[in-house]
Amino acid sequence: MSVKALAWPAASPFAKRGLTVKEMADAEAAKCTPSGHDVVHYTYRVAVTRAEANGSPRGRWHIAVLATAKNGDTTLKTKAADFTA
């Protein structure tokens, strides 16, 4: 299984038109860490410069997640989590 994630501002064009599986294919891969028999933790980190952080929109953001199974089946959750910047 592979998992990709993307943080996006709630006020972006994605809010109106949505994200697609094709767009998420270029997103950052999440790091997989097994944590027990049936549990896996995924961590998503993106390095940004201070200038990038200062120029990023303030307010509500969403995390989109694309999970792809070994057989190629995909699940896209465009608002898997939220945070405020």
C-alpha cells in the first residue's frame, strides 16, 4: 500500500472544484511505520522555508490523503484532517 498526502488551504481553488486522484499522484509520499499486528502509522512532513511559511495563506487548511492498494485500487479522502495556520 502507498499513501500520499497534501495540505491545502480551505480558500484555494480545490475548495470549489475538488482534488482528483490524478492530482494527488504527484503529492508527497507519507512515511509508513508498522506499529503492531494490524496497525500502521503514516507520517507526512514537508520542509518549507521561512519565506514560504510567511507567504502561505492563514486560516483553515485541509489534509487530503490518497491510499493506493497493491492491486491498484485507490481511496481519496480530500478532507481527512484539518488544521489552522
